Amino acid sequence: MRISTAMMAHSVQTYLGRATENMFKIQEQAASGLRINRPSDDPTGAQYAANLRSAQAEVVQYQKNVDEGMHFLKATDSTLAGIVNMVRSARDIAIAGAGNGAASEMRSALASNVDQILNSVVRAANSDEAGRFIFGGFKTVTPPFAADPGNTPPVIYSGDSGIMMFQIGRASNVAVNLPGDQVFNMNGEANPAMPDLFSTLNDLKTALLAGDDAGINAAIAQLDDHLSRLISMRGEIGSRQQSMELAANQLASVEFSLKESLSKTEDADLVKVMMDLQQQQNTYQATVNVAAMLSRPGLWDRLT
Amino acid sequence: MSTFTGIITALSSLQAQQQAMDTAGHNVANVNTLGYRRQEVRFSARGPYPLAGSAAGTMGGLCGIGVQVDSIRRAQDEFLNLHFNTTGGELSRWTSTQNALKEIESIMAPGPGLDLGATMDKFWDAWQSLSTNPEDLSARSDLRADGLAVASSFRNLVQRLRWSASNIDSTIENTVEEINRATSQIAGLNRDISLALGESRQPNDLLDQRDVLFQRIAEITGATLITPAGGQPILNLNGKALVQGNLALELKAEPGASGYLEIKWADDDTPVVLQSGELAGKFQVRDQMIPQYLSQLDDMASTLVSQVNTLHEQGFGLDNQTDLNFFTPGTSAADITVDDAILDDVRAIASASAADSPGDGSMALAIAALRTEPVMAGGISINQSWQYLYGSVGNDVKVAEDHIYSAQLIHDQLASRQQSISGVSLDEEMAQMIQYQHAYDAAARVLTVADEMLGTIIEQMGAR
């Protein structure tokens, strides 16, 4: 092939351009640590990476929801534990005041103890977690229980039966609250045959004051029923906490594997990048050397 | 045979070698001239002269009387030129597509965590956060801010895509002017060339200039050349002669139905349909790709607005308001925005499924679930639709790059073949100059000898 002078210059330009472009691409990968720096670098990979990033955001949000839910469950659990203790001591008082014809001074002291317990249970029932009343159902911004002395029932529930569901996975919602009507059997919500806990305590107080053994014994039976319901509710909370913890572990491992997939999809293999960079630099150097040799005039300077 | 034949013969050689030397000089001078084709001097022996006194019909009865310059040939391959123009059109078509798309790609993918998809992720996350904390005013403010961010991301994308399209549009007028200038130049050159040819002169340099203009127009428009037998090449665009002889048709750019400029023939107002060249690439991006991206954004925005609103209307806010929109109803990505009711008071954001249920986040949860619900045509979610758009822009750039790569290879190869035929080699010219110089020296020597011989006759014979 006949080679013209401009051809030599042009081909040197082309090769230098190509070598520089390749080097630039590899340098970009080395600097960013990414194989895909824009969608056109690998459209399929970029789309997949976008999908992974979105899934990652989703998982992080589920983790936040789990944390929120755990706080709520913990608050519910410790409040329930306190209420269980209060009901137990009310039962102890009832047993102490029953049957043996105790002196009326002692029984009135016991009755005032029961009254204090009743007030404590109302306070506990109005517990809040970061400003949200935990036993109000969806009515979380106003105290759900209000004392109404002298009336039946002695405490009025203004909450509802709402169950808060937190999402902790694509298809997994967990209830985090126990509505107060269930917990305290308001209006026979949990057991229609029984009065609510506050009425029981109030009845116990009245029976103690009156020395009404039958009344005291009836209250003991009711307290037993309340106790067993409260304990089983703690169990329910405990099992929700467990499933939350399990979900948290699963989410952590999903997050890790998403991170790994994302890295595999868009991260540059730095060892390979370094090798490529070295190789491209060699190519570039060689092209530059060739260019330097080409620029020497041939026949021209031999003859003059 | 005349007494002076020897002198005339030598003179013809002196003149011919001189001409060849000048041509070599012209070649050397134009070694870097764009579109210059190497010129070669063709010699031939001058018509022989019957020798006086020799019997007619015998061999050797004719005596040569020197050399003449037959032609100055232009080293080129017509077919290669045509091919080169075609690949040039293809190459510049994809290059202009790629340039425009690269800009769009950077608009669509500003970086991980900054694109519309990431903004939407944040928006869905905010609904989730609200579902776990529906009474919390700061969770509501966050959600409103994220809703505004999604809306402004959509609007920004639309704005910048439209801006890209009008950017492309603003270059059209200049390009049309360039075409018109070039075609009228070609028409002028055609006239000069046919004049020169009529006088049996070879207008090499004019042909070179015309080829450069042909090439430029092919790059812009993909126009092709048709050379009728014995005639001048016709520059053909869209089945119509853009330049024929010394007549050039004008093109004009006028706003079309889309509001963007369209290219038309100035004589009969018919539109020019471009298949190749820089303009075809620009039009493809402006008229097909950008509108396609925009309509996908519109689909996403209108689905987002209607789906979120449908749920939101059924829900109740902290202030017990219901039947409110979250986004102002609309079907365009260009004007999507958060509804005034929400902007006025974040408590209006409907998170609950019933009134008087501040702790109920179930409606927020239902809206958050839209993230993965297949609400778009084709059974994909809004986020997936975005990922698809994101990938398809990348793919469009990649397709253009691949085309450029192969077109460039072919074009380069043709260029080097063309250069191989037409390009000036300084070494070669040097060698030829030496050749011509020696021939010139020798002819001069012949002249001296002829002169001496005449001297012998005139001076020595006359002295007797």
C-alpha cells in the first residue's frame, strides 16, 4: 500500500487518541471505584443497580420500622409487667381481707390500699411512649382512661380497638399495640362474662369496706381471670418481639446480600483496573515513541 | 527535418520537466491541504516527423521531436469518494445523536442517590415512617418535603429535556444556512469547472474544492452523488437534486406543527426527510427520543398522582379532613405538584382510615405499598418504570456509541485507502523531483550540444 505523509500523521493521531481515551476510561474507573459510571457504561447493569439501590432503601426503611415497633412493644411489655404486679398485690390484699372476720380498721386500710392500686392501674393504663398513649388503640393523643368516681364503671375508656400495623417486610405486617379495651376488658371486650379490671378493683374496695366475704371472694375469682389474660397478653407481646427480632436479623442479612450484589454489579475490580491501567500506559508510551520516530523526515534530510 | 529540430526537441523536454517540477512543488505545498488530491504529470512523445530523404514506408522513417505534457492527472478513486461520503454521513449522524444523548444521560443519571428513582424511594420511605408515627408532625413535614422533591424532580427532568430539545433546535437554522452557502458554492464551482473543461483545461484544484463541499454536505444531510455518464455529478437529497450544474436549490428552516424547526425545500415547501447525516441524528433525538422519554415521565407522574390521590382521598388527616388530594390532580410530569391543602397544613395528610384515629397509620401504609405495586402498564411499579427509562437512556447512548465505533472503523479505513491513492508523500515527491531535475539537466545538455553543432555549421563553415 502506498503511504502518504498525511496518513502517517493521521494514524498517529488516531492511535494516540484511542490510547488516551482508553486510559481515561480506566482512570475514571480507578478514581470512582465504579465499573458503571453512567447508564451507558452497561445499561443492563445500571438498571439492575438502580433496582438494587431501591430495594436497599426499602430494607433500610423496614429496619427503621422494626426499631420503632420494638420501642413500642418494649414500652407495652414493661407497663403490662407493672400492671400484673399491681393486680397480684390486689389479689393478696383480697385474700388477707377475706373470711377470717378481720377487724374493720384493718379492712378499711386494705380498702384504701386497693384504692391506691386502682389509681396506679389507671396511671399505668394511661402510659405513653414518646407522647403516644400505648393503650388507646388509634386514639393515641389523648389519655384513653379517665376516672369517673362513684359511677359504674368507675373508669371510662375513650380509646378504640385500633390495631397499629407496622410493615417490616414486603408482605409482612406486625401489630405493635394492644388496645386498652382488650387489655382491661372494657365493656367485656375480652370476656363478656366479666366486668373490667377497674370495676373489679372498685368492687373489691367496696366489699372490703363492707366486710362482704362473698363480694371479696367474687373479686378474687375475677382478679385471677384478669391476671391470666394480662399474662397471656405479655406472652403475646413477647412473641411479637421475637418475630421482630427475627425480622431484624433477616433484614440485616438481606441488606448485606443486596450490598454485595450491588458491589458485584457496579464496582470496579481494582486489581484488574490497575493492571489495565498499566497496560494502557504501556500502549500509550509505545504510541508516543512511535510518533516521535515518525516525525523525522525521511528522504528529505538525506538529500539536503 | 529542420536544422533546429534538436533545439525544439530539447526545449520541449525542458518545458515538460519544468511543468512536472512545478506540479511536484504544488503537491509538496499542499501536503496538508484538506481534500487535496495528489497530481501527476503524464508525458507522451510528441507526434513523430517523417525523416526527409528516407523512403516512405520503411521502418524508422519517423523521427521523434520531443515530449509533451499530456495531462495533469488527479489521483483519485471516484467510487471510494462516494463511499466515503456515505460513511461520513452515517458517522456524523450517530455522533450528533450521541452528543445530544450524553447530555440527556447526565440529566437522567446525575449520580447514585440523586436521580428521580432515589427521590421516589425517599418519598415511599417517608410514607412508611408516617405509618409508624402518624401523630408526629415532623414525620409529616418530612413527607411533605419528600413529596415536593419528587414533584420538582419530575418537573426538572421535563424542563431539562425540553431545554435539550430546544438547544438542538437552535442549531438547525445555522446548519441550513451552511448548507445553502455550500450548495451555492458548489453551483459556482460547477460553472467554473464546465468552463475549464470546455477549454480542455483540467480544473484539478476546483474539483478538489468541490469534493470537500460534497463531503461536508453529505456529513450534514446524508446527500448522495449521482454522476450521469459524461456529465457533472448531481447532489441528490431526498430524491431531489440539491445541486445540478450551476443551479442550487435552497433549503429553509420553518417552525413545524411540533413548534420545532423543520427543514423544507424553499421552492415548493415540501419537507425534507433526512435518513443520514448530522441533522438526521439531531432530529432523531429531538423528535423521537426526547418525546418518548417525556411521555414515559408523564405516564409515571400521572400514575403516581392518581394512585396516591385515590388512596389519599379515602383517608383521614390528623385534623379529620378527608377527601383531599395529596398531589394536585394532573396527568403531566411538567406540572406535578403537592396539593395546596397539604402545603397549608401537614395535618391534612391522610394517614388514617377513619376519623378521630390519630394513631392509625394504615392509610399511610397502604400508600407506601404503592412502591412495589404493579400500577403501571406492563405490570410494573412506578419505580421499575423509572429504572426501565434509566436503563433505556443508557442503552440508547450505547447503541449510538456502537454505531459510531463501527462507522468510525469503516470511515477510517476508507479515509486511509483514499489517502493511499490521493495523499501526497513527501518522499515520493522528492524522488520525482530528482528524476525531473536530472531529465531537465540532460535536456539542457542536449540543447548545448545542438547549439554547438549549429555553431560548427555557422561559424566554421562561414569562416572559410
